[in-house]
Amino acid sequence: MNLQADAMKKTPLILILLPLLILSLFQQALACACCAEKGTYFSSKSALDDYEREILSKMKYAPESSLYLDAAGFEIVRGLDALRLISESSETWSEFDEIGTRVSVMSTSWMFTFSLKDAAGALTLPIPAEREYYAADIHDGKDSPGGGPLLYKELRFRGKVGSASNMFSAGFKGGADYFLVFQGRGNGCNNVEDFTHWRLSVNGPNARYAFFGKLTSGVAKTAGKDRDLPTFEDNHAAVWKGTPRAVNLSSHKDARMFRTRLTEAQKEGVNFAGHFILTYWGCGTNCLVGALIDAKTGRVFFPEQMAGLGVGLPGTDIEAEALEFRKDSSMLIVRGALSDDEEIGTHYLAWEGGRFRKLTFVASE
């Protein structure tokens, strides 16, 4: 006789299933701890704990950032004379979106190092003992993986700038305060991948400026989708630093018809896929036409997907950009309908070999 089998027969079923039941309840409770409720609005100030310090240590920063400028240009900036001189010899503000950035995270401080052409400098920011945390349901219909709405959140730090070197030295006279914010989306629990962007502002008697950039350790959250969506970082393109060539109007049969729009776009410089200039214009109600210029050669492309884009259509996020793209990525996001596709939703495309390749598509709800 098999004694073990006999013993199993005599064991009550509830004793066998009880551990599985307890495990299931524990997993549900763990998930619910990260749930967010509709209408959530949370703001607090408390001591920085070890878990949050670990999040800060794991953050990875994109190698380029931007200087915040509005329509007033450098009139809103104080304490950055080196960058002001660069602006005086620049035709556009585009180069201030590609400031070299390196961030070192130490146990007691951050060191932000910025560089553009011949200008460079570093700011040391002591990590304060306290942090501010803000999270809110912004009512955009996006669902959190942990349950409930997808929250907008900020982790905020305030303190005195510890030191400033080179191009920041003059503005540091008299001291300066800093305000560093990490922004992102997520559920009721904080994780390093929740935070996708940062913004650093510095203010003092002789300083007033702000930089902002992306966190490559962050993952953009998308509502209610059961699959990972492509990111700009997944489709990285090295940015070419050369001077754009004149538009070659003989490179495409339609180029001369739109010569004015193309030549104006060429003056703005590279804005897509490393060395391309993406431009678009209206073609009627809820319609856009797009083209690309290779800044290295001047060659013009009219992709078939952009021959008549449908934008601002019912079911799409009309508050978001109809077209979303970056100079350091070959990915284009189109919210609406492509010229060669009747499906309405969010299209993810990659520019490869002179044409767009479909990455994925998310239908409008």
C-alpha cells in the first residue's frame, strides 16, 4: 500500500487549498495597496526615506536637455551670459534643445553638468532631508496597471545650490536656491520607471534659469493597454550636427509645388530621426500633408502615409499633439488616420530607408 497516497486521501481538501487561498488573498492585497481612487489628490511633505533614495539612485538621464525659454527669449534668463552670447549668433532656438547633459547621483548630492559649444559648467545640489510628493487624478480616462486612474505625480526637492562652476559661477554670487522636480505617471506606489522627466530651476540675486529633460529609466504609461508600446528611446537616432543643405527641388516630382513650405522648413533645422526635417501643413478640415527633407543631402520625401492625414477625429485625444516626434528618434506618432489606412487611432511608425514602417497601432476607444 502507498502510505503517502493514503495519507493524501485522508487530508481534508480545505487544508490543501488553504495555502493557495492565502497566497491569492495576499497578492490581491498587495496589488490593492497600489490602487488609486477616482478623484485622488494627494500632497505631502515628509522625510526622504531609503526607498525613495533608491529610486533617485536608479534614475538614468538622457544625454541632452533643454534650456527653458519662452517668447521673450533670454530676457527671462539671468546668470548665463555664456549661453546668451551663443544665442546672439544663432538664427533659431533649436540648439538650446540639445544641451549636453550629464548627471552624477551621489549619496548626499546631485551634480548636473551642462555643455553647449564652448560653454560648460556644473551645479552641485545637496539632497535635502525632506521631499515633497504630489499625486492626482487628472481625469484623462487613463487607467493604472495597479487599479483605478493613472495618476500624474511629482517628486519635488528644494534646497540651496552647493556650488557652481564655469558658466554658472557669475550667477552664483550671493548664492542661489534650486527646485528640482521629477515628473511622471503611475499608480499609488512609486517606482523608478514612473518618472519620465525632470525640471531644474535656479533662482538667486544673480541667477534665474531652468533646464528640463527626460529620464531614460522612465517608461511612459499608456491607459488600459495589455502590451508594451514602442518608445522614442527604443528607436534612438544620433543627431547630426552639420549645417542643412539647400532643398533639392529636383529630388521629388512634388517638391517644386511646395517649394516655399520646404525652404522655410529647411531653415528651422533638424527635428526628426537624427538628420531629417519633418514638416507638414493643412490640406483642408482635419487634414494634414507631410514631407521630409534629408538635411545632409537636401533630398525631399513625400511618404504615402502622410499624403492626407486625418487628425482631430472623433475618438482620438484631441488635446494631444496630432503628430509627435523628436530629433533624436526615428519614431513618429500619428493620432488619427493615415492616408493609406482607414483605421482611426494612434499609429506608431519608424522612418527607415526612406519610408515609414508600421511599428504598432492602438485603435480609438
